[in-house]
Amino acid sequence: MPVIADAKRGDIASTAEAYAQALFRRLRLRCRTVNPYLGTDSLAPFLERADKGVFVLCRTSNAGGADLQALAVTGDGQRRPLYEAVAELARDRWNEHGNVGLVVGATFPGELGRIRQMCPRLPFLLPGVGAQGGDVAAAVRNALDEDGAGFIINSSRQILYASSDRDYAQAARRAAEALRDEINRHREAALAERAARG
């Protein structure tokens, strides 16, 4: 089972290299989240490890993310939100080794759908389901890739805080299994709808 370190690291290249060493070599983690806002050189120590996954923050699940991520930027003669520019960089420049995915909040299904259109082959990590109120059905429908997969839904607090009593392990398991089953139901429904459209 891949373990994703949701550390959201982003720093100058030399510091990023130390973070990459600690997470990938010492802790032997398979994937990690990174903050792209220091640019390509700060991501390079993570991206160059072709056997490790890197999920780049694109449109995060928190409302305050829009303060920066939704800012209109200009490039190639067009204006668009910054998160779209990040998605494009991840797709076209940073994914040289095929190890890049995007963090896209389930709390913003319209933006999630737009990013999926832009990045049909990149895997998505979807926070925001559970305590943040993201709609599972909308997240699944908008995140599905061409193969009917392509995403991992993250739900931390809903599972971590399922119980504070002695039944914690059982309660956490029930919460995780219930979410898994809900994801699968919505995935099957979305695939059936896609097939019906031809």
C-alpha cells in the first residue's frame, strides 16, 4: 500500500533536497505532497526521483486557498486562475518521469472538473471529503479519468475521530469502509452514466 506523506513541503532547492532525503530515504515513503509556489527548482529534488510519487498542491480544499490559487494570471496571451497555471506546469513540465499528480480539493467540484479536463491522465489526491463537507458523488464524477479511475480520496478527520473510546479501531474501520463503499457506489453510477452517453 502506498503511503503518502501529506507534508506540503516547499522551500529553496537545498532545503528541499534535505526534505526529500528524509522522507524518501530515511522514512522510505512512496509519495508526498509538495507546495509549488517556490517554483521548479524547489520541486526538483522530489520530481527527479522517478520511483517516488509527487502530488503538487493545485487547488486545495480550504476556502482560503482561493486567496492565491484563484488569482488571475496572464501567460501565453490568456488570463486564467493560478491553479490552472499550476496544473499546466505539472502536466507539461514537471511530469517528465510520469510520477506527478495534483492535490485538488473535493470541496470545489467545478474547479475539480476543469482541472480534470486539463489533465486527463494525471492522478489526483482529493482532500475535503468528510469534516470539510466535500460531496463524494460530485468529487468522484469530476475526478474520474478516461480509464474510470485516477484519484485517491483522502478523509482524515472523519476516520481519525470516528470514536474517542475503546472502540476506536472498530469505529475507524467502519468509517473507512463506509467511505470506500460510498466512493465505489458513486464510481459505478458515474461509469454507467458515461457508458449510457456513449
